[in-house]
Amino acid sequence: MIYRVSLGEKLSQGDIIRGVKVVINVSDPENNLPKYDSSHIIVISRNCEIDKPIKISTGTNSVLVARVMRISSAPQGAQGYLRANRVVNAFFLPGQEGFMEDCYVDWRTLQPVDKSNLYALRSQTQNYRCTLEKEVLEACLDSLFIFITKPDDEDN
């Protein structure tokens, strides 16, 4: 099993939520400001960090996420490499009926997102998709570690 549904549980690492407002372009050429849109995301922050009380006064009201992109949105020539997990900046999430289609986590899109918003979206069936099972989550986070530590002189 790759995914599980646990609608009644609290926000946790590995949750995939859709309809989250995120930065999709850090510099929109039209107005020289970040461009926002809604996207599927996966929660990357550890559960112990998520569980900390919200402290609006200190600005610690965020959770680290990465965007989850449909394979079909990638260039045709890259889709096979993504499915084979041969792209260092991505982690493949296979489609499963009732959960989602073939997707990948794009590590280049790591960003903080408002924790309160994610709590609200997590409780809604139209936004909460699923949570990665432990083994898949561990492989996903291993992929993030490889992406972050890859020497600059390597290809991909």
C-alpha cells in the first residue's frame, strides 16, 4: 500500500492536500512580485514541528511543503525518467485509483505555508487526498536528502 486515508486525524508529515495557495513563480514578470496559485502539496515538516503551538507573534505559523505535480504536466521526454525516479529533483508517486493519478514531488518548490490554513484544508474531504504510508514516506524523504546533498558538478 502506498497511500492511506485518515480524514479524522490531525495534520501530519506525508499528508497530500489539494487546493493549497502556494508560490508558483517567485518573480512574475508582469508585476515583479511572486505569483500564487492553488496546487497539490505534500507536508514535509516533521510531526513534532507541526504539533508545536501556533505563535503568530514570532512568525512560527508555517509548515514546510513541496508541490505535487501531475506527470502529465511534465515534458513528454521527461515522464519516463520521472516514473523511474531518475530525476534528482523529483520523487515519483504512482497513481492509485481513488487517490490520485501519477504524480511527482518537485523538490525545487519547497516553501513554507500557513499551518492554520493546512489544518482547515486537512479536515475537508474535497481537499485532503491521502497520506503516504511509512515506507513510501521514508523513500520520499531519502529522495529529498539526495536532492539537497547532491554535488553541484553532477548531472541531473
